[in-house]
Amino acid sequence: MSQQALLLVDLQNDFCADGSLAVPEGEQTVRIANSLIPLFTSRGCKIIATQDWHPADHGSFARVQDSEPFLQGILDGLPQTWWPDHCVQNSYGAEFHQHLNIAAIDHIALKGCQQEIDSYSAFFDNGHRHHTGLDDWLRQQDVSSLVIMGLATDYCVKFTVLDALSLGYQVTVITEGCRGVNLQPQDSEQALLKMAESGATLMTLDVFRAQLAAQSQ
Ligand code: VGL
Ligand code: ZN
């Protein structure tokens, strides 16, 4: 039987309050993740979490490029925003938020591990040159439907959702489980619109819960 799985994107310290790339209200998504988790474990469904997992001198870091955070440049032939150092492998900033129900996670997908290219999506790097292995893992588990939430709406959530759709997964995004960087004020709203236009279903946690309850009757 094909399965649904929960995919939690980058619920890491550096994207939460006091982190080096803190997303406004980022930590508020952890509570939504923890509310969703039992709705999956109780049905025998898997929980997957991604971690942005950069080498200490990752090419997306402004410091490495002698530039300023949030300016644009080119990395490996692709347009790239320069970021503050964040989610360095094995650092506190790369750890999951301490309130996340980490014990429930069945599989972790690491991304951004290669120095010379960034990787917003949980499936591929930004040039679609290498995959993370997540698609293979999901297929082995017979997962065909993903419920996705996390950080940040306008980067890693957006590109994870778009890749999941193009790989053929049915995708639901839990909107209040997402927060964006919003370098431009409309970025998150536009990202959600793009996800919906591309075939994702957007819903609140309450609506998701109500749908599950209706299905089990
Ligand atoms: C992210 C910027 C840089 C994200 C990761 O998780 O959305 N954003 N690295
Ligand atoms: Zn990153």
C-alpha cells in the first residue's frame, strides 16, 4: 500500500531565534511539527527530517566570497544569494531545535554538503547535478504522498516541494508550519503561490487533522 510521510525541512538552530540565519518566528514551527508527528506515527507513517549541512567554508557563505550577506553572486554557474555562515556540519547551529521531537525521526536527509554548490531542495542540489538519496529512500518505503513543512518557505521548503512534485509525489504543505526569510517582503507569499500553482495542496494543521479524521470514519 502506498504510504504518506511527513517531511520536516531544516528545523535547525541557525534558522531559529538567535541563530546566524534566523528566520522570523522560525522556532514557532517546531510546535506544529510536534503536533503533526503523532498523526503520522499512529498510522505507521514515516517521519523524515532534512538538515542543511555545510562544510565550514561552504561556497554560499558571504565570508568565503569576500562579500556581504544577502547580496547576489554566481556559484558554480548559478545565481546565488550569499548567506551568513550557517548550519556548519557538527556545529550547534546545525543541530535540530531542542524542542523538536527528534526521537520520532526515521530518516535524515543531509543537503548542502558539497563546497562548490548550494542545495535548497531535499532531493537535488541547485543545479540538479547530484541527488541526496531521499527519492530512493522514499521509493523503497513505498511513499507516494508527502506532507511538507519547515524552514524557510522561500528557499528550502519551496524547492523541496517543487522537486517533490516533479518527481511525482502528491504534496501537501502545512502553511503555519512554514516561515520565510523574506529578503523581499512578498517572497514567502509568492513561494506558496508557486507551490500551489505547481500542484501542491496548501492547508492548515486543523484542516489536515479534520481530513484525517474524516478518512478514518
Ligand atoms: C536555507 C538559505 C540558505 C533554507 C538554507 O533552509 O531555506 N536558506 N540555506
Ligand atoms: Zn544553507
